Amino acid sequence: MSWFPQKRESTWLQRACEAVLSAGPIPRHVAIIMDGNRRFAVKNSLAKSEGHVKGFDKLAETLEWCLDLGITEVTVYAFSIENFKRSPDEVNCLMELSRQKFARLLQEKDLIHQHGVCVRILGDISRLPSDLQELLAEAVSISANNKRAILNVCFAYTARDDMCMAMRDVADGVKKGLIKKSDISEYLFEKCLYTSHCRDVDLLIRTSGEIRLSDFLMWESSFSCLAFVKVLWPDFSIWHLYAAILHYQRNHGKIQIARQNNAIERQRLQRESDLKCVMEEEEEDKSGVNTKDNPAGSSGKDSPSGVAEQKNVQSRVQHYKEVREKRVEEFLRT
Ligand code: FPP
Ligand code: MG
């Protein structure tokens, strides 16, 4: 099946449901754990590989539903690093299916542009066969300027692996003096994750009845609405999607409050950290310790400690904040 299947006319009941749902908040970013392909294959006396093919077909259909509903970003768990532990036959079959589907996507270049979909791959693609890496890179490159919707395909991904890589990047930055240890914050850390360019995940759906995240978007889903749906992925229907959106709408208020509280707490922690750094620098200046060149740029006449005598604490903290933000943004650009 193509990534852009023939559109079926919606029924009056679908149109009615969509009208009702569109009166409430529609999740802008939906993440999906497409689980249950092999159980579907067993249930329908098919080969496992056929279960995954049906799983892909369902993905294509679901993307169309999402676009129609105004969901502008979708992230799917296509292949976990843990999946490499499956039998070589199954791993090969999933790699081959991906080869075929991404080659097809490249053939359907005009349709990607027509639908305005930007494809991104999240994961450690160096673990994949090199020909597949090339196909993925090309799909990302040809669709990079599309603006209507984003499809993030998590491939050779686990959240823990992503977080370890991010930790290494941050540690490296501190070691090289590009950032200071005190610059490490939730903001900095999440900007080092694969999802740094993604908007917040509003709704995370897992099919098959399993009630766990299985190492998917663990950082990103802290303030997401979770929907565990008792249906095998290839059997997922538009009605399950409507039900998940309704579940999101019922919980929307609480999620927004939790997000706002988290944002306020982040700001408070950051102000506290900046104040502590200013005070520490002042102490160091007084005791004459801070006389060496500081690669992180916090000493010298432009540093908060350099202007400490003329300014009050608030303006010194403000100055420190500006220097820190510049340092962090420069590090993130590297
Ligand atoms: C989980 O079901 C599904 C996968 C491990 C693979 C998901 C992949 C697809 C749907 C195809 C996507 C392809 C592209 C090109 C994006 P499972 O195998 O764990 O089934 P089970 O839970 O019944 O054992
Ligand atoms: Mg499974």
C-alpha cells in the first residue's frame, strides 16, 4: 500500500463525530505505539511478516485520518532498539519492509509535497543497514521544507538510549568548557534529545492492550494524555482514534494545568540557580580565587561578578541570565 491511500468518503456518522470533536481541543501532536502486529497475524492465520505489512497499511490510513482531523504532528514507534533482539528473520523482514516503504515514499515525492508532509527520523540510524540509512536520509531531505504536517518515525530508537546520548553531549560540553555544570537544566537537556524540534506530545496512544511505554518518549510524555487501547494495531479504526481524542478532551484541562505548573517551577528553579551562581562568583571574587580565564565566559569585566559593585542583585542576576542563555544557545548550535 502507498503512504497516501485512496481516500474513502466519510459516512454521515463520521462527519457528525468529527463535528462534535472539533468543538473541543484537538491534539496537535499524537504519538503512537503501533503494537499487536504479530498477535494480529496469529489471530488471522497469517505469517508474522504479513502482520507487519498490515501494520504499515494501518499507519498510512491513520496518517490520513490525523491530517483530516487537523492533527499536525504524528510520531510513531516503527522500530525499537530492543527489536534488534528479535529473530534475524523478523529483523530482516522489518528492514525489508522499511526499505520498500521508504523507496515507495521517494517515488511518491509529488504526493508528499501535495500533502505538505515533512518526514523526520528519530533514532540512532547508524545501527541500520547503510542502504536503508540512505533511503531514510533522502526521505528527510526531500520533505524538509514541507510545512502542513510532520511525521516523526522513531527508528532504532529507545528513550533511554536517546537520554544517554543527550547526557554524553551535555557532559562533553561541560568538559570542553562550552557550558557550565550549573547550565544543565530541563530545557538544555530536552534540547539535546531527538525530539528537540518537536512540539509537546498531547496524546500518546498504545494499541494491543499493553499498559506501558516500552521506552518510548519517556521524557516527552510526562505531560501527555495516555490512551491504552484494547485493539491490535492492524485492527485500529477511526472510531478508536475518535475515542482517544475524546479521552484527551476530557483530560485536557488537567493536562494544561500540570504543564503550566511545570513551566512556572522550571522558571523558579532557573532563577534560583542563577542567583546561586551570581553569589558564588561574588564570593570567589572577594576571596580572589576567580582570577583565571574562564572558558565559559563568566569572569572578566563583562561578567556578572565584574559589574557586581555597581548593580544590585537583581540586575546582576539578569546579566548572568543573558550571558548564560547566550552560552547555552551557542552550545546547542554546535
Ligand atoms: C509492534 O507489534 C510493531 C512493530 C515492532 C513494528 C511496527 C512497524 C510497522 C507498523 C511498520 C512501519 C513501517 C514503516 C516503514 C514506518 P509486535 O511485533 O510487537 O506485535 P505483538 O505485540 O503482537 O507481538
Ligand atoms: Mg508487541
